[in-house]
Amino acid sequence: MNSKILLIEDEESIRKFVKINLERSDFEVLEAETGELGIELTRKEKPDILVLDIMLPGMDGFEVCRILREEFPTMGIIMLTAKSQDIDKIMGLEYGTDDYMTKPFNPMELVLRVKSLIRRMKQRQSKGNTLLKFGPFQIDKYSRRFFRDEIEMDLTPTEYSIIKLFLENPGKAFKRDEILNIIWGEDFVGDSKIVDVNIRRLRSKIENDPSKPEFIETVWGLGYRWKNK
């Protein structure tokens, strides 16, 4: 079954152009020109990926992202931001997006980003033990579920991929660029802020006190590592 993409974009010319390119890559594409309609369609159609513009009439993309991320924690979200507006990128990531692109953009690059995100979402452990345990945490790599003290926690696809990387490599220090290449892919065009924001979100979910992390340590001048207790 082809992956289903919902494009929420109020500019019809952009929407149609992006839709053509996604359909050429065999994606099923749905369209919405407002955030309100996008929420309605998401609840009805349950797309795999949401491509969401920030600047929408009425409800903006941040609010749409906040609402849908709470309802659909495992859905992939790519946000479209204005050129050079770093604050938009950071805010989008804080609201739970997995990736972002700045306008204007090459539609084929968006297709590549969608494919990369779907790969992260659909990775499966083909053989061996699919359960990974570390202290109070457990990952089921087959179902892509994450638990703390046997209670399932909602992680975005990107957050799951990062925590899986850490738990598979406890004690290993990863440079930000390493995490960027492993999780987002070497063809990602962006900066390491996307790593820092996702780490901050993860800490807010798994740490007892995010300001004093016990599990995800900062390696100053380098990046991050999972503390090997």
C-alpha cells in the first residue's frame, strides 16, 4: 500500500506543484488549504505523513501541529517555514515536527525528505531479539514502541530513532553531525539545531529533571551520549 501524504498549504500553486511531484513518486496525496480542514482530514484519513505550512489562514501551522501531534504521536510531520526564519524552525521542532524545509524549496528535495522520514518510520528488525532493555527503559524494535517502567511513552518517529540509537550504543559519544547523518540522512540540508531541539524534547519526556539529565548526557563541544550506568 502506498504511503498517504496530507499537504496543508493555502497557496494553490505550491500545493498543486508539490502534489504532482509526490504522486510521481507513487504517494497518495490529500490536500487541505486551511488548518481546520487539515485537522478534519487527518482524523478521517489518518495519513502517514503531514506536510504542513506555518502561515495558514485562521489557525496557523504551529497550532495544527500541536493538536495533531497529541492525537497522532507516531505520524510523521514535515513543516514548511519562511526563508531564513530560524525561530520558525525551532518553534516547529518544539511543537513536535520531525523535519522542516524553508521556502522556496525544490519539490524533489521534499520528496527525498518524505522518503527519508518514511524509512525511519518503517524500519524493522529483521532478525534477532527485537527487545532492547536498559535500566527502566525498554524498546520493542519490531512494533517501534518505547516504555519506561513498563508504561508506554509517546515518541515522534524522530525521537524514537534517536533513543534507539542511544540505547543500542550506551556510553558512546555522538557528534551532532553524526546524529544528523544517521537519523536525518547525509542528504539533509539544515543545521544541527534540529538535533539539539529533539534532544531537549526527549529529555522533557524521559528525564526526572530535564535540567539535570541522568540519561542523555551532553558531551561539551561534541554532542551527546547515553550514560552507561
